[in-house]
Amino acid sequence: MKLCVCSHNSHKIKEINQIIGPHYLLQSLSEIGCHEDIPETADTFLGNALLKVRHVWQNYQLSGFADDSGLCVDVLNGAPGVYSARYAGDARQDSDNLKRVLDEIQPFQEIKARFVCVIALILDGQEHSFEGITEGCLLKTPRGDGGFGYDPIFVPNGFTQTFAEMPITQKNAISHRGKALEQLKNFLDTLTF
């Protein structure tokens, strides 16, 4: 089955390929000839995911899926949330976003947070959605050099390592994106196998 992954983010696409497996031919936005930056103007993760996948369906007539994900920090009233990728500005620099969150959480002691991922799938014109959440807490000092984004400060509940310190297979098994992708994969598998 051929599906478009509605993303230009190479880190994200690599993670998705590792989870979805070899039974699907996944193409990035660039590979289908979509080089524009699809605006994420919705105020929910589902809304942003739908904007991306609907753009591909309407303009390229390809089945595919898009995710929107982010970090939601309790002491920041759920921020950065849907603005996680551009929290420090439209340049979308991971290091700048991480620095802003670190600056804002400094006054707090216990910093509960969660990563949320919502996937929107359009398959032959039909829309479906899947959600994954990983609860945890934030550190005030980054640790690890794996992963991307806020991974160096996020410790999932029940673990002592940050996402950035974990082997990728362990992270994928418990991450918000891993959980949502597993639901997507199970859904697709019921249709094709």
C-alpha cells in the first residue's frame, strides 16, 4: 500500500518508517512533489493534522496521513501545545524552542508534562484519526543526544532516562507518536492482511 506521510521532517519520517514497517510504501511530501509548507492554523492537534492530510488529498489525490504532536506542560497551562514546533518563532529551531521552555519552567519544582500525537488518515477519501499520549515530567537540564525537539528534557513516567537518552526502539515503543502509529498500523493491517 502506498501512503503519503504529510511531512517534510526527516526525523519524524525515519521514526514512522521504523514503526510502520516494510509492508507500506511511504512517501514524503517532497517525494510526491509537494514543496510548500502547509499552514497549521488550527487550534487543536487533530485540526492541524487534518489540514495537512486534506491538502494532500485535495491537491494530489493521494491517500496518506499526517500527524500533529507537541509537548503540553501543566505549569505553562498546556503550552507550548500545538505551537511546539514554532514556540520560539517561525524559524522552527529545536534549540530555540527548547531554550524557551527551559527558561519558562525554571521557577517551578515539579514539572508534569505530556507529549500528545494525533494522526489523521485519509484513505480513499475516508477520514480516520488516532491519538497517543505519553505522560511524564521535565528536567531543567537537557540530557542525551538522541531524538529531537524536547526529547532531551522529557522523562516518561516509570523511567529515569529522557527520550533523548533512550535507544530509538525503546522510545518508539512508549512514545506518543509510537502509540498513535501503532493504532494506525493495526487499523491498516486489518484492511490489507
